[in-house]
Amino acid sequence: MPGRQLLYKPLDPDLVEWMRNELGKSKAQWKLVAYHHAAFNASPTHFNYQIMRLLSPMLEELGVDMVLAAHEHNYQRTLPLKFEPAINEEGTRYLISEEGRVDGSFILDESFDGKTSTTAQGIIYVVTGAGGGALYDPELTDEPDLWQKGTPENWVPYTVKLISNRHSFTMIETKGNELQLKQIDAEGNILDEIRITK
């Protein structure tokens, strides 16, 4: 990526081996993964930095339920989704644009609403960067027509919630076969809430 230094390589063999070992042997009911840069987001600020999408097939294979990321100074949540990065014609490497975009194919679980339909078919990606600092793109709150969009190979309507006009934090609780996520602002108001069951 011109003018940018890639600070980490998500497909570094040592990292992949470690993740496969740790997630593969885990017997946890719920598997959550956290990393810094969001793989899927709808903010224009860092929309093109999608390198973490390369981990999606492995995380799906290893049974990950939710991915938490930050970098974007706001809150975002996707539908449960599955993503397969595009590869070159020879099938030897992933296609990554100079800007850092990672194209591919999406499968969205559009039946999931986190209230009455609570079994997720795919990973839910959460951007939980609204806790401090200046908020990014406050005009985007609950305005899907303003959210960043791309080409069909790079974007589908995966974001279902985006709150960027107030500071908030993410609370996740698990109890047996149920996981509950709440996004709560500084006054204690619940801004988003979903339940996932297995």
C-alpha cells in the first residue's frame, strides 16, 4: 500500500498456527476474537483498510461467534456473515488493492435479528471504538443511506447498527447457550442489544 506501512500480516504463518492451535483446541461454548483494525465497517474514515478480512474463512472454520475490533471511533455491528476473499486466476494469492481493499463473496444471515431470530449463521463483527477520544463521522448515526458503500465484490449491506454521535461501551455476557451484547452510553442508555443462542 503506497505511503502506508503494513504493521502486521494477518496470514503470518506463526500467527495462523497459533490461532489454529488455540481456537481449535478450545472447548468454550462461545468463541470471541479481538483485533484492532475492523474487517467490516461502514465508516468512510478507514473503509479501505480491510486486510483483516483475510482471517474470516479460518475464523469461520474454527467456530468463532463474534469478532471485536476498534480503530474506528464509533460503534458498529454487522449481520452474521461469511466471507470468502477473492484470489487470483492461478489460485495462488489473495487480491488486495493498493488502498487495502479485500474483495470477495459474502453470505449474509438476513433472518437474524437478535430478538426473535437468535441463531446466527456466520460471524457477527462488532466495532467497539466509541469509548474515548474524538468520535468519527457523527452524522452517520442511524443513517444507512450515508454509510460507506463499495462495489458488489467489496460491499453488501452487512452493517445493521452504527452509532457515532455519543461515547459508549460494549458489554457482553454469556450464560450457557446464550450470549447477550449491549451497547451502553455514558448515561446508561442501551443503544443496541442483541441475543444469540446456540
